[in-house]
Amino acid sequence: MKKLLVPIDFSDCSLNALRVAYQLAQKAQAQLQALHIVEPVYSYVGAADGMYLSAEVEQKYLESLVAAAEEKMKEIAQNPDFGGVELDTQVKIGNMFNLIKKEIETQSIDLIVMGTQGVSGIDEILVGSNTEKIVRMSGCPVLTVRENAQVQDFKKIVLATDLYSENRAIIEQIQALQQLLEAHLYLVYVNEPGDFQAQRGIEERKAEFVRFFGLQNYSFQLYCDKSIEAGILHYAEDIEADLIVMVTHQRNGISHFVAGSIAEDIVNHSPRPVLTYGLKTKALS
Amino acid sequence: MKTILVPFDFSKCAQNALRLATQLARKTEAQVYISHIVEPAHLNLISGKGENSYGLVLKYFEHVKGIVLENIEKILQSPDYEGVKFQKFVEQGSIHKTLLHHISTLEVDLVVMGTHGVGGLDELWVGSRTERIVRYSPVPVLTVRKLDNDFNIQKIVLAINLEDKQIETIKKVKRIQALFAAHVQLLYVNKLTGFYGSQEIHQRLDVLAANAQLDNYSTHYESAYNEEQGILNFAKRENADLIALATHQRNGLSHLLAGSITENIVNHTADIPVLACAIV
């Protein structure tokens, strides 16, 4: 892991994410990039009032936003809490997704760390999907951190898996992370009534899975619950996990984790940090 | 535990059962009744025509009885059996009827017996003798096949469902637990019918344990297609020293159709002793 990107909106949430990213950057001796994005609001503003912002007014407005943001970013850069790590702060104007995607490509970002408030209701469709979007689009893994998450250390990592459809690139990345953090990996397969499996058969699959990927320092649990999402969240709660790792799969109907909606659900509802990998994740260099 | 009954047929597993019973008796100062039963079918073989068959049968039985008592006495000379009070019974009659009769009249607390295990077609129609005792005995039955010399009960797997009736079973197993200061693993086998989430299983097992005032225990579940597989898989994986479970007493047709989990376990468990407790 060489470069981490943290989108900042100056909320407590994103500052907490920055703190977590900082801890990781320290451990990995990686570079940290804090990025604030000002999204220009175009002509739909004022349409209802019959008022239109002229191009100059809009430009002035944007400039003042950028100036204010740059001030705040300077404070962050100079904050001793973030000392000892190469911290780069930037303010950019444009569409959030496109800018982040560009950053990832041009700067070879290895991990994005994002604050999230968790959501329910209509918002639910939006936030988790933001993470999903970034992950699927960019092939860069995303670590979501809740605003009140107290992250001391990542020692207990939960990896939810169906034990057959994982790909090597992702598992290798997870193992590298595990080693970096000197963490214990808690493999979990969730047994739900809709697709009930006996322990005996799953044990064989697990043995093969562990052997194939050469997993070390791990435990395995066949956890039962009414749904996969519930199982992952409850299991993480039971063992007081520090991090949940999810892999979002393509929509091809074969995979147990249909449409990656489970990863979204976990991101939306987990009080613990969630690290989401997509199928486009590049292999370790 | 004051009285232990050991049905004895001189087989390897019966001797193992006797050794285990002796260990238990030492810890509780119980006395051990050794019962050898000669079934009339064997006696009928020697009757011929033209003679007083019944008298011959009696004489033969007395002869057999003498030899049996002598041989049991020889076995009891071994230091394995020191320090415990034994009483020997040699009788003729139906094995399971006689044993059940002893259980009530001798106020037996526990039956310890060997089991050869049964497989194949026989299993459906005949059942093993052990099975029959397990099915009908009002007191717990401990079945043994193999017994290591340094046998000790450190880990007891107690398989239960989540009903309140199981509190009684837990209490019965507590007595064995106490003798060996063993750890009890409460096990629920999670199947498609009767499926519960993990958290709920742990909670409900904890409630049952609290009601039975059980200490030194942990709660577990195993996903399986049927109880026998779940219990056997778990017990083998955990290297359990003893499997305990409650058995519902079913008679006649309902038994033939539904079978019995306990009896299946007793028949198929490899080396792990099984304690079957009747649910009244």
C-alpha cells in the first residue's frame, strides 16, 4: 500500500476517516492525500424563483468556496496530529466521481478512506451505492468509517465469503493487509434458511479454500442467521471485530452474493469500518 | 449415585463398561450390580425328546451359572476393580425384561453397558439389545465400546433442543459433570426445520443453562441435515469424552417409523461413550 486517498468535506465524519487513514499510512509508510471537492452547481439553481446566477457571480461564488476550503485544508496539513506522514492536501472543482476516478488513475491510489454516517430509508439507496460506484468504477478498494467509530487498531478482520467465488488478486491484497496490520483473519460463511448447508460439506470447501490461498493466522465460523447481511453484522458484533472485509461481485446470478447489494447493505448498516473490494481490483504490484 | 447396574456378557466392551462403572463407583461410593442373563433360547437348544427336558434345562443352567460366577470372580481379582462393592446376578430370562426389572427393584441410578453397535438391515427390525434398554430405561444409560486405560471425562457434549424440558436433562448430566469436574459443551444441531440464528441459539442455551444452574459450560451449534450427523461430527471434531442426550421413550409403531436419534447415535458412535437420559 503506497498511496491513500481521503475525500474530505470537513464533517466530523470525514475527519475521523482521515484519522483512520493516517494510522494506516503510518503503519504502511504510505503517502496520504486529502482531497476536498467543490461541485459546481449549475443553472438549475434559482430556476424556480426565476432568478438566474450570472456566470461571473457563479465564478465568484466558486472561488470563495475554494478559498475557504484551502484555508481549512492548510490547517489540516499543519495539524501535528498528522505529523510523521507525507500528507498532501488539495482542493478541486468538478464532479466528485469523475475527479476521484481521475485521482485514482493518475496518482495510482491504492485505497480510498471515506467517512459515512450510515443511512436508512431513501438515503440508503444513495450512500452505500456511492461506495459501490467508486469501487466498481475504479477498481480501487474503499474503506468506509463511521463518524463515531473509535478505531484503535485493526486486529480482528472479518472476511465474509462463500468459499468458492473469490479471486486471487483480492485475496492476496487482503492477506497483504492482514500481514501489515498483524491481524487475525476471521473467515465467516453465513448459513441462511434459503440456502441451508451442513457444516460437514462446508468444512471441506473451507479446507480447500484455505489451502488454495495459503491462509495464515485465521479462524472459521459457519454462522447461522436469517439473511447473509444479518449474519455478517451479528458475527462481527459477537467477536467485536475491528474491520469487515466485503467483496462485491458482478451481477451474473451464479455468485451467492447477488448484485453486490450485500456489500452495500453492510456499508450502510455496519457500525464498524468496512473495506470493500471490487472485481476490478488490481493484483498487488 | 448409589447403585450402578452393569449388564455383562464377557465381551470386550462389556468389560470396558465394567471398568468405567467401577471408576464411577469409586468416586461416589456406589455399589455395582453385575448382571449376566442367559436367554431361554440358548437353554432350549439342549432339550431332547424322551427326557425330562425341563429338569435338564435347570441342571444346565445351574452348571452355566457356576461357571459364569467363577469367571466373573476371576475378572474382579484384577486391580482395576479394587475398592468397590460388587454383587453378581446370574439369571435366565429375556435380557431386556430382566434388566428393566432390576432397574426398578434394585433402585438403580445408572446403567453402564457395552454396545457392539449394529448396522444394516438388522438395525431396522431387531435393534440392538442396548438400543432396547436405552429406549425403555427410566434411568440414564451409559453405553461404552472402547475405553482407554487413562480414560477421563474432561469434555461432555450435551446435545439438546431448545425446549424447557431439557433443563431436567442438564441437571442429570450435572451429576456426571461433578464427578469429573468436566466441561459441558451445550450443543444445538441447527437444521433446515427448526432453524435459528446463531445469536438466538447462544441466548436460548444460556437461559436453559441458567435455569439448570449449570457451571463450567459453553454454548455451540452445528449445522447439519439431521441430528445424528450433527452430534457425531461435532463430538468427533471436539474430541469429546462423552456424548449426552435426552431420549424420548417411544413404543411400537411410532418408534419404528420415527426411529430414535439416541439409538442411532448409540449404534454409530465409534469410540465415544454415550449417556442417554430418559425424558419423563
